[in-house]
Amino acid sequence: NAGVTQTPKFRVLKTGQSMTLLCAQDMNHEYMYWYRQDPGMGLRLIHYSVGEGTTAKGEVPDGYNVSRLKKQNFLLGLESAAPSQTSVYFCASSHLMVNYGYTFGSGTRLTVV
Amino acid sequence: GENVEQHPSTLSVQEGDSAVIKCTYSDSASNYFPWYKQELGKGPQLIIDIRSNVGEKKDQRIAVTLNKTAKHFSLHITETQPEDSAVYFCAANQAGTALIFGKGTTLSVSS
């Protein structure tokens, strides 16, 4: 049972390049979330999904897009990377929204130069 | 929306001492308050949570208390051990969306 798997684990991008971060969960969870973690800023919600085919904006959505075409996968896209998007990105999933604990992935460390 | 404040940002204790981390929240509609532990290079892991219908919950050496009137909740770790060293995050649910996290507390336990 893998839980939540994030790929890639590390990536270096040049300013203006695009990339997609993949999150996959095998727990049949309905809800999935993308957070970014920056020093001294905690975990900030980027986007979330309440089910297959649905997405919604979180606290810091600008510069990111997401898609949930399959229940088990939640993709985070950066169309034109900026140095301000240098961060550690965490995906999480939960069975029921909000009132139950999340299972987090191990993170993707992204550096934009 | 919900805003969660967490204090202190860093906490150093001696092995065997107790550690307390405090959080406040702004949205009176919040009713779920989890705590996560994050070890270096890993994702956060849920260690304990509390819902608004109870005031205290314990699990071995860790406990969480909730004061809904004052809108604050706290994590208590007793008999700290070096393996308790990590970053701890509190969170509160924002109605209809997702968990909003505090900025984290780095706990260092020295032996």
C-alpha cells in the first residue's frame, strides 16, 4: 500500500519553463490537495479537488493550474515557472473533506533559476 | 477565511521535559483541529486531532486541548525524547474547503 506518491522528487527549472507535478493515491480517497511549503510560511493551500473532474482554488493559486481527470491522480501544472515558485510541494488526500486527517506525500522539491 | 496563528516558532527543551505549542484560529465555524509532525525530508504525518465537541484528547505522551470560546488549541508533549525533535503544525478546517495550517514550530529535544 503506497499511500500518496509524488513524482518527481526533485526538479530544477529555468525561468519560463513549464512542468507538471504528479500526485497519485491508492486509497480511493475522494479529496485531494496541493500545498506549498516555504521557510517560515508553513503549508499554504494552492488548489484542491473534491472529486474526479472537480478543482477549486486555495490560498495561493496564481501561477498554477490543476487537473483531476482520474480519481486517483491530481496534477499540478506550472505553465511559466518563476523564481517565486521555488518551494517544496506536498500533495495530500483524504477520505472525507476537512474533518478527517490527511495523508501526505513525501514532497517535490522544485527550484526555479 | 480561516487564519491560524501558531506559537512559538522554535522551542528547545531538555529530554524528559514537557513541551507546549499553542495555536489560535479565527473562524468560529471551524470544528476540526489536527496536529501534524514533520521529520526532515518527509511529508507531515497526523499525530493527533480533536473535534469541537470535546475539550481534551490524549494519546500516550501527547495531548491536545481545545477552548472554543477563546478559539485556541494546544499540543502538549510530556516526557520528551530526542525522537520528538521535528517540525509540528497545527491546522483548522476552513468551512467547505480544506485545512488551513499554522506556520509551524521547530521542536528540539536535547539529551
